[in-house]
Amino acid sequence: QPEQTPKRPHEDDDDFALPEPANDIGKRGGGGDEKSKRMRRIADAKETANYRKSHDSNAAGAGSASASSFEFDPELTEEERLNILKYVESEEAEGDVLDEQGLKKLILVFEKRNLKNQEMRIKFSDNPEKFMDSELDLHTVIQELKAVATVPDLYPLLVELHGLHSLLELLAHQNTDIAVAVVDLLQEVTDVDILGESSEGAESLIEALRKEQICALLVQNLERLNEQVKEEADGVHNTLAIVENLTEIDGEFVREAATQGLLAWILKRLKGKSPFDPNKLYCSEILSILIQTENENRLLLGTLDGVDVLLQQLAVYKRHDPASNEEQEYMSNLFNCMCSALMARENRDRFLNGEGLQLMNLMLREKKMSRNGSLKVLDHAMAGQDGRENCNKFVEILGLRTIFPLFMKTPKRNKQRLLSVDEHEEHVCSVIASMLRNCKGTQRQRMLTKFTENDHEKVDRLLELHLKYLAKVEAIDREIDQQPKDAGIDEDEEAENNYIKRLTGGLFTLQRIDYILLEVSATTETVKQRVLQILNLRSASMKTIRSIMRGEYFSETLMKQTIIICFPILEYAGNLGDGDTDWREQEQTHILSLVDRF
């Protein structure tokens, strides 16, 4: 599976912090340990909201008296005086939150101002100055509605009073400032942490947003925003944040967002010739989310020429490294997107026709930062039965001259080599194993010849890697043997967990290495003799390799637990890919044949 794009840092995460002054209670995160997350959100909402209240004379008098007493207290700083005056004048205590009655009044004010703005725009359509005041009033009340984000329990009431419906209609408002203000509000009310405080509120909001086709409305608004204007660029960023929130809360939005136009808009945005910016990075992250798990979205990406778009964007990094850490993350996201796209067979054909193999091969030769991602992409492009044409083509374009030097010597990890040694060796061995399985005719013969060159040096390297990863798996097995049994999980679940632990601990790579050993030994007698010679020198045995490939290599404890895959599929064959049943059976038969000949 391709790597998942890392989750964006959130301001409520434990390791997230902003250097805010402790006394500024209006700033998010400014209260430190003295304020809960809820209170910080309340403070933020109060700061952004500009409540317009009319005070009676008594309230005004009381407010004046209070203000005077605070103003002349010598122990208060000027900043503290201003903060206190602000709350006295608004008649709100620091911990007050919006209630049902307050929300009803707020929505009533909002609906009135919305209606008035519509009337003024119709009446004075040729004279913007006449309806500007009504537009400012509408913008202000939208800002005030942010207070509802502090009380998710009120979301059902917001939906019931049709407040959400009216807000979504404003996404098509002629003034983009109004639409951007609504986007900003929606970004706050869909915050994952806030929705987590009220399951009823979250369910009501999500159902209403889905019914209104929120994704389609957001995309229509995106089409008209001009990112050269800072406020509208922020609106684009907040729109993408809404999509990220929705997909994290409900996976159904992943498919809905793609089919309602977001996937097409993102590809168009990436293809644009604008310089790298935060929104371009965010687009790559959302694209990765959309095609990570949904095969329908991968197919849609292909029909929208998304494979070509990704190749064009990656070609920039063929001879140039990213200029910043953010751009490096962007490049990594593009590689992950390509890996996800290649899980669909149709996209492998597009990748082949778009000369994706040639680009990845050049990246490997250039030794830039893009080498890491190109190796992963080649692994995904060649794996399984759908990788046959790519494997043969890679040999034709002299890819063996590129991949085998990487096989013989693993590059040291540094700032430009982001893959670990184990990750690098895993991908290289997977690529070689795929080519041995899929290449036919002269291409296969050229592959096999490589293992007899220079006194079988590549066979020596194979056995070196075999012994290295065999030791890793044995260490994992000993660790599993010694771990206490968890009474909270059944044997099947424990067996599955242990198997995954062994795969990630080196078994996956060991299987690829031993598959290569079996393939080359079955066709060249000198290779088999070399393998025997080295195994004898290292006190190893061919029985171990046979057991690994048969799926019989388990520790004593795991054997007692009968940790055997339920289906009659060998351990290695079961991890070659997501092919159909016929293909898996063919692989099983092929591996058994190799084992017997070995």
C-alpha cells in the first residue's frame, strides 16, 4: 500500500504551540494550562465576533461605573484594562457560552440582514454604494455566528432553523467576501475536535451538509476565487480544510468530494503554472486522501488525465531538489499520489504511455532527492500481473543499468536520502522480483545474465541480504515468543498481529530476496552451485529458504498457535498483490514448482 499523507498539524494537538502572550485571552492557545480547549475557542469566537447590542441606561451606567473602577486600578496594565473594558461593554462574562435562545436571536438577525441585502441589491443593482452598508451588516452577523462553533450541541437547532441552509446559499453570493466569510465559519463548525464533543450535533450537521451537497457548493465557489487576493487565497485554504474535516469524520465524503468536482479542480490547480505556495501543498494532501482508498476515485483520476498531470509536476524535480521543507513535502505527496493511482490497472497503462518509466529511470540516475520517490513508484508500477508490460519496457529502456547498482550498494541515508536502508532494499528487491516474474523472452534472459556477471557478485549480494533479513526475522520471532499472552484478544487476532509484526520486521523483504534466489537458481546451474557454496560457508541451509517460500518458517510458539494462513495460499504468494483468485493460484503453483526444483 502507498504511504498515507501525514495528517496536518492541528492547533489542539499536544505538540502544537504558538508563541502567544499569556495575557492575550482572545488568541487561540494563549491561555496555556489555565484554559481548556473549549475556553480558548470561546475566547477566539468572542474576539472575532463584533456584537452590536443596544444597552439601556441602567446597564450603561453600571458599565461606566465598572469601567471607571478598573481604569483607575494602578495594578492593572493597559492591556488588561482594555480587555476588561471590552467584556464589560459587551455585557459578557469570560466563561459565557451561546444558548438556545441566543442562537435563535442570532439566526433571526442573520436572516433579516440577509433578506435586506438581497432586497437592496435588487433595488440598487447599478449603484453598489447603496447596498454596501447592508453587505457590511451581513458580513458582521456571519462573523458573530462563529460563536455557535463553541457549542456543537446547538448544531441540530442550527439545522432545524434553516440557518445552515441559508449560510450555504451564501456560498454563491455575488460578493466573494461574503462567501469567504461563510467558508471560514464552516471550517470552524466542522472542526474534528469540536464535533467530537457532541455526537448528536455531529450527526445532524453531517447529514444536513450531505443533503445540501456541500462539496459541490464548495467547488463552485472555488472556481471563482482569485488566489492573488490574500483573503480569497485564505478562502481556498479554508475550503480544503473543510473537505479534510469532512473526510476524517465520514469516509463517504471521500467519494462524494471527488465525484462532485473537487478532484477535477485540484488537478487543474496543480497543473497551473503558479509558483509553489501553501495552497498547492494542501491540494496535494487532499488529492492523496481522495485516492488513497477509493478505487473509483483512482479511475476518475485517470479519465481526467491525472496521471499525466502528476508526471508533469514530478518532472520538475528530475534535476532540481525542492527549495524548502514544505516543497519537499509537496513532492513526497505527489509520489504518494502516483503510487495510489498505479493501484488501478488502467492507470498503469497511462503511466506506461506517458513515459512514466523513463522519467523514474532518469530520476534514479540523477541522484537527487526525487530518487526515493521514483523507486517507490517503480515498485508499484511493476508489481503483480498488471505490471507485466511495465517490467518488459523497463528492461528495454536499459533500466537494469540503473537498478542493479542500487541493488549492489545501498546509498547512505542523509538529508537527501529520505528512505532508510531497509526501505531502500525492500523496494529494490521488489522491483527485481517483479521483473523476474513478469519479463519474458529476451528481457528475461537479460535479467538472468546479470546474476552471472563478474563471478556471480550479485548472487553473493543476494545471500548477504538473505542472511541479514533472516537474522531480523529470527529476532522478531524470539521477541514474539517472549511476549506475554494478551487475554483480551483471541488467538486469530493475536496470530494476525504477530504476522504483521513479522512482515514489517523484515519477512516481507526476506520473501522477495528468496524468491529472486529461487528464480535465478532454477534457470542457471552455476548460480545454484554458488548459492550452495555460500550457504555451506555460512553454516546456513537450503531448507531454510525452502521453508520461507513454502510459508512454513515460523517460530515454535507460532507453530503451537497454528499461525497458518487460512486459505491454501503460500505465505509469499499471499503477499504478491491484490490479484484475482486465478492469478493467485497460478502464483502458488509457480512458487511450489520453484521450491521443488530448488
